[in-house]
Amino acid sequence: MIQIFKLCGRGLRYVRQYGPTQLYYKIKERRERNRAETGYETWLRAQIEAEEAASPQAEELSKTGPLFSILVPAYETPALFLRQMIESVLTQSYKNLELCIADGSPSGEVRKIAEAYAGKDSRVRYQKLEQNLGISENTNAALAMASGDYIGLLDHDDLLLPGALYEAAEALKEAGGADALYTDEDKVNMDLSHHFQPHFKPDFNSEYLLSNNYICHFFVVKRELALETGGFRSGFDGAQDYDFILRCTEGGRRVLHIPKILYSWRCHEASTAANPESKLYAYEAGKRAVNAHLERMGTPGEALATSNYGFHRIRFFRKGSKILINSFANLNGQTGIKVVYYDKACNNSVTIPESSDYVLFTCVRKERLSEDFWEELLSSCQRPGIGIVCARVYDRRKRLSTDIHMEGVRDPFGRSLQGLKRGGSGYFHRAVLCQELTKPTDCFLVKGSLLKGAGKLTIGGLCVYIRKQGYRMVYNPWAVVYEGR
């Protein structure tokens, strides 16, 4: 009954801030995804059994593979949770590891348990801090204890699945090394009896990382790089891992993605996994972390809060005067932007113009545009390294006209976002977040300078042509096209 009242209270607060329609879509999409994930635990057990069968290979690789230092800042961790976390590390099939626990607890309960494990297994390294320094400085204390080639971040009440470190070591071996890597993850209830809400992530996608900390768990990075970046910063407590990940992955670092569920995030009332409102300050810290990243990278823009906690709208700033024309038909010859229409059904070749600052390609011939449509497209397209910017397009039925898909997502329970009703945001809100795409939507803007010599190309060939020049194709969901009847 108490839980029901709490949920009702959260719902009322959400309605006051964002309206009943947003709450309706939020609940509806969560229910649909829960139904789609029926059978997930059976699927997960099969993955774990396959990893257990690979234990001999894991033990062999442990002899030559990297040493992993698992960092855990502990603070009054419940005894059962602490033991389960420690066991999840020590029972890894890959054995070349150390568990570094920095304990900021006022009481001695964590110390009793940690020292008992350390007495039985030399891989457990424990330090009782003189005082609680906060999550960032406590983690820095754990980092100072580490001697591994790579460090991995683990919350004090979460779990590594049995093959996590073996998969990390194998991925690094196959790739010839990397600066960092991360895995897919899920959630688990208090007594570990139910795994749910798996997060199947894309390959490294810097654009998507600005929209939310999709990497989160399990993040592994070279220890030297972690030290070089300055470790964790207390000014971002609550989102210290987000700030750390942004700093460790910027500047063209090589980042691997292991598309397997290898980390379980425990849900309880005080955790953000179960109750996003428990740490609202963390979302503000996350927004500041993104803005600090944009400043470091010299990118003119800012992160803005959205109706989904922890997810951002990135508004980029652009040069030039505001475009007042609100249709495609009146655009040609007036703004340095040419419009090229193509037939989506046939995907015929189109003649590529070469004498314009920008070219808009679209199969929508009768449209209504969102406010600041051109500002959003142009501000994104002006950024260095961006060659194509895709708009969000709804067809005449007010449904997404194309899928929104990133490289590397292996989601056996998912479905295409094509056909998603207006108002819905999709799996982990991907329909309304900036990201790098594998295919264009039905309306996209291209830098004119990249089209010289293109001649005639299909739409798919055009995107390949741009990407081969080293430019990225991104999605700006705040530039919206509604197809008219």
C-alpha cells in the first residue's frame, strides 16, 4: 500500500510538470516493452550457461591477460548486498583481478566483512578511510589502491555477471587493446530473484552520449588514462561517473562495446534504478557534466533538461541570420539551401547539386515544420565533422516514417521504431534523442561542400559517399517534419 501511494505521488508530480499526455505515453511504452521482454530471464540464463561453459578458456586467458582492478566506493553498505557484490567479483571465471574497496562508512560493519574476505583472498584490497570524502573522492581513494592495467567501476550494491571480466579480456585481445570498453546491463530486484529491463546499447556513439549516460555500467578504462584525466571530480557528485566517462572517451579514444548483459544494477527505493526522483541532484550534475564537455571540446551549445530524468536536449548554437521561411517550396534560391526531392519507394538516383551551401534531401512534398526547424538542422550541420543531419519525420498517420537505429545494438526483444505514434519516445527514448545513425530519415540536410563531384547517386549511395569522406551522419529530433495530407 505504501508503495502504491509513493507511485501515485510521483505520478502527480510528473503530471504537474509535464502534463497527463506525457505520463500516459510513458506508462504505455513501459508496459509494451515489459510485454516484449517476456522470456528475458530464460534468454539471460542461456547466456550465463554459455559463459560458464567457457570457464576453461577464461582461466587460461587469466594467465596472460590484463589485470583488472575493480573499484568500489563503499558507504554503510547493507551486509547482504556487500557480500553478494564481493562474491560476484571473486567468482569471476577470469581470475586475474583485484577488488579495491575504499570504505567511507562511519561504522565498522563494512570493515568486518571486507577484512574477512581479504583474509581469505589476497585479491581483495581494503582501506578504511578516516572520513567520508564523498562518492568522487572515495572512488579516487579506490583508484589510488589499484595496480591493474585496467580499472572497472562497480557500485557497492550491484553485481558483475560471471563472465564479465573474461568477455572484457577477450574483447581487448581480439581488438589488440583499447582505451576503454563497456557492456550491456540489466536491473535486478532486491533479493536477486528477478532480472528485468535489459539495456541493449549501441557501439560507441559520442552524439548519443551527450543525450544521456548510456554507457553507465560496466565501464572499464586503462588505469593510466583514468589517472591522466584526473580521476573523479567532486563537483559532479551524483553524476561523477558520467563526467569521468566523457573525459575518458573524448579526443578520438578507442572505445569498445561488448554487446552482452554483464552487469546487474540492483533496484531498491533509494536507487535511481528504481526511483529516478531519489537523486534529482544527480541529473543536474549530469547536465553540468555535458556542458563542461562541450566547453572542453570547443562546441558552442548547451544541454537542456527534458521530461525524462537524465536525458538531455542538446541545443547547438549557429552562425548566421535566422531563417524565417517555414516550407520547402519557398526555400530554393533564397537562403543558400537547395531542396532535392526523391521518390522513397523507388530510391532512384538523384542529381546532386554542387553550387549551394547546403542541400536538403526529402521525399516529403507537403509538409509542416516544427518551430526552429531550420535553426536546429543548420546548427547541427555547421559543426566540424558532421556531414549529414537527419530530421524526425512523421507520416500522414502521425507515425515515424523510418526506423531510428544506431550501430551495434543487438536487442532480441526490440522492434523497429518506424510506425511509432507521435508522442511516444521509444526504447530508452531513442526516438527523441540526438545520436549518430546508420541510415538517414526521410528528410536530411547535407553540407554542400561535400557534394562536389558526386554526380548521380541513390540516397543510400549519397550517405556512403559522405561517410567515406570521414563525416558523420547524425539525428536531430528537435527538427520535426509532419507530412501533410
